[in-house]
Amino acid sequence: MIDFTRIDYLKNGNERQKRAYEVLAKHHIFEKLKEYSPILAGTIPIEIDIDGSDLDIIFEVDLRFEEDFLDDLMFSRFIPHDVDVEHPIVNGEKCITLNFMLEGFPIEIFGQNKPTKQQNAYLHMIAEYKILQEEGEEFKQKIIELKKQGIKTEPAFGILLGLENPYEDLLKY
């Protein structure tokens, strides 16, 4: 299986993955912010992205030290200085999100006080990757078509797999 905790697998991927690798490597984001255990999650790593799909980068952030994280992001010169910071509640926990554009890619930064390999974004991606490996190319193309119709990733898997609650059920894979 691909080691999704690193980004070098993107170098050998499709054109969008190669471009994502170039942008992320150019900005050294994974090296500069390694203390926050960054992982690229979402659809681009597993090749089910569509036009407009973002680079979802998840981080482990103790929100008691949120200002340190934001300072490190700013110092890394990865994010614009005027980006809006939001604090959604996800599964009962306060998180931090930032959204911005970088060299043609929409970027979403998501920080949660939980190891990145235990965050739902990572767990969903791993489950989806395994399902895609099992189900094959036709299934993958059906997911992409549903996404092009505006259906989010987890619900698209739910439709094709007959899952009642795809966000929860995917975690059981």
C-alpha cells in the first residue's frame, strides 16, 4: 500500500498529482511543519479528484497553542497573510481550518488536537483507497461521475456501496 504519510508517491502519479507534488515540495510545507505531522488527505492522493478539488492537508494541532501553529504557517510563507481562520466543531471537537489558493490549487488546512493518522480525513481516505483497489476502475469512474454531479466523496461511496451512514460506515473498513 502507498505510504500516504509522505508525499513522494505523488511524483509518479497522474499529472495533477505531479503538479501537487511540485507545489508542495517547492514550499517545503511538509518539512517546515513536520512537528505537526502533516498528511495530504482527500481525493487527489487516491485519484478521484475533479476540477476544483482541493489539496486537503491535515495537521495535529494542540489548539491551546494555536497561535504557535499559525505563526509557523505564516513563517513558512505557505499561506497568505490575510487568510481567514475558522474554528468549526467536528465530532464535538474544536478544530482550525484555513482555505486559500496557492499556484492554482485550492488548499484547505485542517488542524485537530488528534494524531493525523487518527483523524477522519485520513481514515476515510485509507478506507476509500482500499475500496477502490478492490472494486476496480469502473467503480472509480462511477465515483468520479457522482462527484462531477456535485455529490461529496463519502456520500458517493455510500450510494455505490449502499451505506446508510457513509461517514461512519467508511470508518469500519
